[in-house]
Amino acid sequence: MRTALNRPRPRILLAVGSLLAALVVALVPLPPTGTAAAADGGAESSAVTKTGTKGAYDDFSQLKVTVHQTKDLRSQSVRVSWEGGTPTESETQFNTNFLQIMQCWGDDPAGPTREQCEFGATGVPLAGIMTSSRRVASTGSGVGDPGETQYPGTNNFVPFRPVHGAPTTSSSDYTYFGPLDTNEQIAGRIFANGTGEVGFEVQDGSQADHLGCGVNTAPPGAAVTPRSCWLVVVPRGTHDADGSDRGAGNKLDTSPLSATNWAQRIVFRLDFQPIGSFCQVGEAERTVSGSELADDAVASWGPTLCSSTGSTFVFNREDEESARGEVLSTTPQTPGLGVTVDPVVQPAGGPSVVHAPVALSGLGFAFFIEGPSGVVRDMNLTPRLVAKMLTHSYVRDVPWAIPVPEHVKGNPDYWTQDPEFKELNPEFPGQITPMSLIVPQGSSDTARMIWNWLQADKDARDFLAGKKDPWGMRLNSYFKDLGLDTALNNFPKVDETRAPALAGLPPNPPDYGIIDLAPYVADLHDGALRTRRGHNGRTIQQDVGSTTNARGLKADEIYPGHHAVMAIVDAASAERYGLPTAALRNADGNFVRPSADTLQAGVDAMQPWPDNSAVLKPDPARAKGQAYPLTAVTYAAASVNQDAQARKAYADFIRFAAGPGQTPGRSAGELPPGYAPLSTKLRQQAEDAADALERGAPADDPSTGGPAPGGPGGSDSGGDSGGPASGAGTGGTSSGTGAGGATSGGTGGDTGGTGGDPGAGPSNSSAAPPGSAPPSVVPQQNVAKSGITPGEALGVIRWVLLAVLVLGGAAALTGPVFLRFAQRRTP
């Protein structure tokens, strides 16, 4: 007799199968979404690595150089890194072993010629005098280049030939680029392990028309073909162009453009986004004006807005107060849509104004600081430290003479020497001598946000009121009235100190003031650009070696390895130029950097303005947990008192901005890095506002789909009262416009005079006392998405399916048990 096999029952098979399927669903990773790739991996996906050539002396055959983004470029910073090099002599001596990097134009697929490269304008005599110039020589004094046959003769030079056919340059000609706007890198340091990196500022044709990168080269009617350009790296070893070994303290003394050095070049093609307006001729043109916090986003949206709305939108960057006034005027000559942080205050009986959230970003303190071991990446700042910088309370932030001016006497020379800064940043390298904090000119909602952050902090408020810090530092007395103004919306430079500009020039040597030493920049973007270049724009430098009462001044020269600059910027500009930003202390004492998560937490902490529930008010005093204290939502504001076509066009703009425009990425039509996507609630508010605008109904009529009582934050309570700050500021011409069909601009200059009166307000936070441990730091996070994205939806579905399978499997296994138990209990 055969024994029957014990086959598993179908119910058990079903149960086990369900549980195994659940395990697979749980463990298999989700496929990456296109949005995440565009936001986080778009730059690295076009990275290119090349190896140096052996050459006559095999100085570079082990050198590998990577350009981490070569496509979809605009005016921005690109990371360039290298490995396998011979270390530079030291952090202060660039005699040998370094990399020289430049941007070039050229339509030849093989690469550019020497005449097409931007180089030779810094004026810094690195190593030998000719290493940073366009001068080449085959005979005469100094080191020659026997291989130089095209430009022979003593101290000859390679002329620069611009792309548009204009005349070539002479040897000392700054017609096309000069010391303050060139992007050339005259020396990239190679560290002891053979590696190094720089953030290289690539320039498109809107910023450097002499290169023409991104300009359309196709004939009329053909598909747009933006001009590509080149990044050229010329490695320099220990052998000069004549074959001499310049090691052991000797200096290289030939230009990278000299023929023998040029032969060792490593060339990378750069593909740019098209620049200019590519909207259809004859499309209706609509003007949008206001806050530069939305500038990069609107510039990115421009080309797609053309095709999706049938309108060309022109963005004029200007102070928010002017934009609010233009929204209310509703004349044919004024923009019909304003972008603002504070709400438009509607006059009694006037037409309704809709407010639609369109962008979530923030302000920050971006820096470019080089220490002995490389570029500094981390920094913590408190409101009081920033208050000291803004009031020029450090000795070297004011014109300086011997004896030290009484109003800053006894204070640290630089903020890097402040005991408060050292306690918060114990790993920060010493011997850093930074320039003054770079600030924009004119009035703005963003400047008001900075001062509100300071006024919301007890320590900063006390310092502005004249109380010494725990280490004895005191306020620059020229700024003593700051504590009396609670509506300050600019950055005044009211110190009247003057100092001799040149020593030993009787009888009346020229003098200089605070704006000569620390000039304004045009705007937040310009501040980021100056920071990337490592220079605040001053043309003079304090000569700390002088011992006379009249301090000597010399032409300002910033050497490689010695850049130390910081500026108030918007988060998008910091991302655009690859600048690290400081972690700021929030109301909970945490140090937080701007990221999608911390910006969203900052929004969650906001409450509506007391007199306009449709607009969230930035409130640093409520920024707790991981909330970033300088978060801002920008709103598109428009009056319903416009013709139907204008209302329809601006409503379409809002719908795009709050819809497809919230997809993170680097391509046209997407949300650039530095912005966080709006939450579902804010997007819906924007949709409702667009509907109300298009219908022309009052914005506060519930039947129009306008905001419900309590505003977008879902709360009826408000923060501190107060209306928008007043005051007109001068704009500034800046290169902040990205690629796209929307254009952007402003007027004004680079420098300015004194500002208005400062102020102080309530607080609920304080700094740690001397000697205490620094508070916790919320680490910088990768850009995350708000709302439910396709990837998040898949995640939700996965876990729902997992739960169904687990419950189904458990039911299949336990069902028989319960059935038998029930049968046993049945009488």
C-alpha cells in the first residue's frame, strides 16, 4: 500500500503566495521619476571626463579633468574637478603645477583657436608676469617659447577676436572683458592628494556677447540652433615652454596661450540653452514686474509660456513696492501683473486684487571662501553676527587709519576673528581676511525680511540697541538709530568715516569712504555673481602693511587661494552659481540651510497677513523645528480692473506657474534649482485666483473660488501686524536673466548712497552664552518635492497593495483556524 503525498492545500498555497508577493512589493525599489532626474541628476548626466596628454615631459598623462555639466547651460557656475595631478607648491605659492581654465567660442568641431578664448584680464601677476596674460615671446627677456611661430618677437601677444566680427584687441585692451567681469581662472590649485576643483562661471551671450554662447545661428525660419562654446583647461607642470624645469622655487613665466603650452590643452564642448526671445512675432506682449525672487523661475518658464498661452511675457525686475503701485494703477502703460512678497493694500472702494502664489524660495548668505585645505563649505550664522556685518561694526569694514576710529575701536578686525563666530564655527580655518558683506542697493521686501529676522532675535535686537555682546563688541555708533525703525527695508551705509587713499602724497592726498570700500551691488543675483568671482567690486584694497597714519591703498588684486567673499542672495542664484550658503539660526536655536524641506517647513510656520488672508506673512519668530527663517512665498498680484484679454492672459500665466511650472528641473519651462515646489494647497489657491481674475469677479467673493476665511495657512490667527514697507529704491542692471522667451531687466547703477533709517522689534530667541556648546544643526538636504508627485503616488499604491496582500495572506492562513475554532464552539 502506497502512502499518499502530503500536498499543500490550495488555501495555504494562496496565503504563502500572497505573503511572498507582499515581500517582493516591499523590497523592489521604485523606478526613479523623470522629475527627480531632472532636478538632481540633470547636471551630472552630461558630465565629461578627459585625460591629459603625455607631451614632451610627461607632466600630465595621469591628469583627469571632469566638467560636471556640459549641456543645457546658461550663465551659471559649472563644477570642474581633477585628479592625478602633481601638487601645487603651497596654498600661497602658485609657481608651478596648477590648472588654467578659460571659456572660448569657436564653430570648428575640433575646438577653438587661441584668439577665441577669454583670458588675460585679471591683472594678477601669478608666478611670472606672463602666466596670467596674453603675452607670448619667442625671444628677448624672460622665458621664451621656441614653438611660437605665429606671433614671433619680443613680448608679442595673442589678440582676442570676438564672435561678432568686431575689431580684435591690443595687449592691454579691456574692450570686451576686464578684471571685474572676466570668468577666466588663472590658477586652479592641485592639493596634496593630486585632486582639486573650482566652480567655473560660464557665460552665455546675454552676459558675454563677445563669446555669443547660446545665440541662434540658424537662418530665419529654420529650427533654433544655439551656438555651442568651449571650456579649455591648460595644465601647467614644472616645465616651461622652453623646456626648462622651473621646480625648486622657480616660477613658470609663459602664458597658457603660448604655442607650446596651448598644445597641452584639454578641450570640452559646452552646449547652451538658446538665449533671446523665441516667441512668435505678433504675439500679444504682457508685462510682469516685481520681485527678483521669481526672476529665475519666470525666465525658465518664458519659452513654454509662449507656446502654451499664446502670449509673450516680459519680466521687469524692480522693487516690490513699485510693482504693487503699478498693479493698482491699471493703466495701459503699467504692468498688469506684479510679483510681490507683501500683499497689495487695496484702497477702500477700489477694484479687487487677486493674489496667487507662484514660487517658493528664500534668502540666504552665500559665500566663496578659500582656506589652506580648499574651499570652505560649512558656516553657521546667528542674527547678531549678521547685525554686526550689516552695521559695519568690524574694524576693517570701515575706512581705516591709525589710530583706529573711535566708533569701532576694540572690536575684532574681521567677522572671522569674532569670538562669537569662532565658537559657532570651531572648524573654520584661521587667517581668513574677508571682504565686507555684499548687499544690494535700494528698498525691497527681501531687505525687510532680513531686518525682521534680526529684530525677532533678542541678542540681535539688543546689539542694535547699543548693548555690547558677551565678548565686549559694540555697535558702530553711526548705526545707533537702527533700533528705532521697525519698517526698515534697505541696507543703509551711514558711516561717514573718510580715510586717506594714498600715503605720502602732500599736501592733500585723496580719501575714500565706506562705499568705495564696500560698494552696493545691483541686486541679489549680482551679489551671487560677485561672490562667484570672489570679489565684492571694490577697486581699492586696504594695505595692512602700512604703518603710517595715512593708510596706503593699492589696486585691488585677489590672488588664487585667497578669495573670501559673502553676500545676501536668493536661493536660486546661490544654486545657479554653485555657492554654499550658511546655516542660519531659527527661533528654536537650530541652524538650518535652505532646502525644499526646510522651505516648506518655513511656509508651514507662516500665518496670513492680518489685513489680507490670501497672503502668507514671513515671520522668523515662528520658524521652529527645521523651518528656514528666511523663507518667502512670492505672489502674482493682479487687479480685476483690466480688459478681458489681459485678465485671460495673466490667468494663463498663473495657471502655468502653479501647474507645469512647478516641475523641478533645469530645462525651459521647469522650476530651476533653488526653488521648492508649491504645496497642493497653494497650487489650488493659485488656480482659484486665476479663475477669479479671468472672470473679473471680486477676489474676496466666495462664489469666485477665492481664498476661504483664514487664508492659505488654514488659520484665522495672524502674526505681528504691519503693512508693506514703503520707499522707492533704485534698481540695478544685472545679468540675472536666464534663457527663455521671457525677458528681464532693470535700470540703475552698481553703487549707491546712504539708505534710510533702521529698526528693531520683538524677539523670543537668544544666543548660547560664551563657552556653551553650539546648538544642533539641521543638515542640508537634497531638493525634495511637495504635494503628491507620480513617484509618491507609486509609493502610496505600493504600500496599499502591500497591505492588501498581507491581509489577504493572513486571512488565508488564519481562516481555517477560526473556522475550526467556531465549529468546536458550536453546540
